[in-house]
Amino acid sequence: MIGGKSGIVNEATNQEANQRLTDAIQQMSSKEYMKSRDLTDVIPTHAHLVEQPKKRSPNEGLAVFTLERKGDDEEQGEDDDELEFLRERRMQAMRRMEQQRLEYAGKQHGTYREIAQDDFFNIVVREKGGSDRVAVHFYHKDFERCKIIDRHMTDLAVEMFNVKFVKIDVQKSPFLIDKLRVNVLPAILLFRDDVCADRVVGFDDMGNKDDFDTEVLKRRLQIGLGLIQADE
């Protein structure tokens, strides 16, 4: 026997207690007990619920990638729309330019030719089929400076395709000379939108020199016809 301060415990009693403990453990591990146990119990011998990690769908990563790609595609789509808009505007501008070029060609722009007095209003008045910008050189066949202007006007007619270049013999056009008050030759009258907007008389604007460069006359005509500003 084993003695102790709290009393005497014999061997049979000890075996009986061990057996009860063994039976209790076996009962707690049985299926019936596992079904009936209180899972919220805090007794350490009871297993606690542990939140299991959420299983990821095999397509979950693909879905994220798809969403990201969708965002990229939308942005790309916006860029494509903007490019298409700019492309369409450029095409419209090109079509307008081509239409204008054909109109100029139909009115014989790009050439420098002589017209009669009776053709004058059909050339400078738009309602009569004229052009919006016209440079008319009033000349005399015996004036040397008129011949110099002719050479420059021939070149400028090709270069300044948006302006119609013509010349009129003053000896054959007394009515126009009087009405337009052409008193000094050579004289270039510049018509813009049916109105005589400016005139270049003699060689004063070209430095009063016979050997002036064509670009000097070109700039003077562009200013007079409102194509450029004087300070450009």
C-alpha cells in the first residue's frame, strides 16, 4: 500500500480510477461522441474549428488577367478611335484641297494669259464664274518694264496656284483704263472677293530696280491679296 497525508488509497481503487479514465477517453474518441459534442466548448480536449484556406478556382488568375487585358483593350480602343478621327479629318481636308485644285484648274489657274476687255468681269467677279483672288497686269507692248513683269508673272502663275494671273493690253481696253484709273505702267491690280483690294504700280515696291528677284514680287502680291501678313 502507498500512504499519503490525505488518506490511504489501495491498489484496487487506483486500478478502478484508471479504468474509468480509459473508458472516458475511448468514449470521447468514438463517432457517436464526435457527432454529439459541443464544438464551442473550450475544453482543451475538444478540437476547435480551424478556418480552412479558401480554395482558388483554377480560372481565378485567368479572370484577373482577362480583366486587366480588358482594361488595356478599352484604352487601346480609345486610342484607335482618336487616330481614326484624326485620319478622317485629314482625309476630309485632302478631299477639300483636291476639290479646290480641280476648281482652280477649271478656271485656268496655273497659267498666265491675256484676256480681252469684255472678259474682265467674268474673270474677277465670282458670280460670273470668276476666281476669289486675281492679279491683273495692265501692260503696254512697247514698255520694257511691262515685259519684265510678264516674265515674273509667268513663273508666279505656276507657283501661286490659288491666284489667277491674267494681263490686259491697255491699248485695247480704254473703258477699263478709265474706270479703274490706270495712269502709270506697269500696273498690277489685285482683286479679292470681287473688289480691287490693292495695286502695285511701277517698280517702287521692288526697290525701283529692273533686276529684282521674283520672290520680292511674290511677297508683295501675297500681302496685297491677304494671303500673308505684312510682318511675316
